[in-house]
Amino acid sequence: MVRRSLIIVSCLLLVAFIGWLDYLTGIEESLLIFYLAPIAIGTWFLGVWFGIAIAMCSVIATILSDLAAGLPRVAIWNGATAFVAYLIFIFLLRRWHSLLSEMHLRVKERTADLQRELARRQQLEKEIAVVAEEERNRVGRELHDSLGSHLTGTGLLAETIAKQLEKENIAMRTTARKVVKLIDQGIELTREIARGLYSSELDGDGLFSALESLSHSASDGRVKCEFEHSGKPPRSKELATQLYWVAREAVTNALKHAEPRNVRIDLQTTDDYVRLKVEDDGCGLRQDAASDGIGLKVMAKRAELAGGTLRVENAAQGTIVHCEIPLSEGIA
């Protein structure tokens, strides 16, 4: 209401000011075109009828200014012509305003549709990620429980046969031992693949336990991997899963490509965010790896699915992977 009153007063004052200028310039100079300014303002903000009212005030103002300036009489035809010209301007301006409003409304509708489509796509990606994670876990459990148990039984049977051959057929002893060794290697390979597909610690004590186990498995005679954390572990299974696989991929990339001596996993959680940092002292990130590395793209996608961001940078020595995920109420 205040805005409407301000526009009305402004338009009337502007008409009066132009009429005063029209009086000062005398009858030789016409300021009819300048009345278009208050007419345009009134039409644009308050509609056609108010614009017509301002147009009538403008015609009256120009007639009165001419009379006051000494014009003996005013031709009605001149006033009518000016008023008709103002009407044409009002309707053209209002039509332009309507077109712009329609265009703005369509843009808002298209933007809303696009936002809904993006939200649906993000939800679908999350659902696909959950299904893929469940399938990964199922395959990992099957490898560990079924194939692993089968190979273990086969290895025990091969060991028994090898011992019998050592007594009965010395010539076959070496071949039998090679078979046992190959089966043992198959068992270990199956376990490695199962561990790469499924982390049982996530179903147990949660993310802290899973990352602690990851640091132990990554440590060997050449590399020392440490895990540090602060705060409480996230309660969300989906969030914990994405963070675990980001950390695992970062550690795996460091061990494969950076040749580090030390790897450090650091996890910080608060009520507002969770931050994961994986740092190594290896040879650093190659320039082509930042754009072409599949592992980096997978980590970035996992961070995006969790609602966060991923940043990878070269340190003074080695590489640092940062993953930060803001937490809303109920997600942590």
C-alpha cells in the first residue's frame, strides 16, 4: 500500500513539474514527449487505468501551461491528438509488460521443472548407489563365504593328496606342492577381492572400525598407514559407506601410484559437518591424473552423492585428498 501511494504521488508530482517547465518554456516549445515518463511509470507499476488517468492529467497540465503562458485559446484537436498518442503508448507499453511477465513466468516454471528433474535425478543416483552397494556387498559375501570356503576345502584335500604322494610317488611330489600353492594363492586372491567389494566392519562397529581396519591392511613393511579421528561416527549408514569408499580409494591410489612411506587417514565429525582427509608423502599427483584418473572421478561422485565436495591437491611432499560433507539435522 505504501509503495502504491508513493508511485501515485511521484507520478502526479512529475506531471506537475513537467507542466511547470512547459509554462517556463512558453508556447513556442512543446514538452508533450516528456509526459511519457510519468505515464510509463504509472502504467508499468499500477496498470492501464492509472496510466490513462496520468495521460489525462498530462493533457490538462499542458493545456493549462499554454494558457498560463499567454496562449489566447487552446485547440481541442491538439489535446485530443496528444491524448490518443498517449493511449497508444500506454497499450503498447502494457502489452510489452505482459509479454515480459509471461516470459518471466515461463522461465520460473522451466527453472522449477529443471530443479525438480535434477532432484529426481539425484534421488535416482542415490537409489542406484544404494542398490549397487548392496549388490557389491552380496558379491563380496558370496566370494568370501561360498567360493572362499570351497577353495579352502579344496586346498585341504589337495594338501592331503600331496602328503600321500610324498609317500607313494616321489616324482609327483613337486607337482602336488605346486597345486597346493596355487590353491592357497587362489584363496588369498579371493579374500582380497572380497575385501575390496565388502567391508564387514561397516555392519559392525561402524565407520571408525572400518577405517581402522583399512589402515591396518594398508600397512606393511614398506608403508605405515595411520588412522586418527575426532568426534562421533556418523549414524547414517549411507554416509558412512560413501566416506569409507572414498578413503579406501584414496589409500589405494596412494599405494599404487605415489610410492609413499607414510599414509594418514584423518576423520573429523561435528554437528555441522564431517571432514575426511587422506594424506601421503609420496611422489605427488601427476597433472594428467587430476583430469583422467578414474579413481578421482569415482571419489568425487561418491562425495557428491553424499552431498559434499572433494578436493585433491599436491602438498609440499605427497598428495592430500579432502572430502567435506555438510550435515543437516537427522543425517549425521
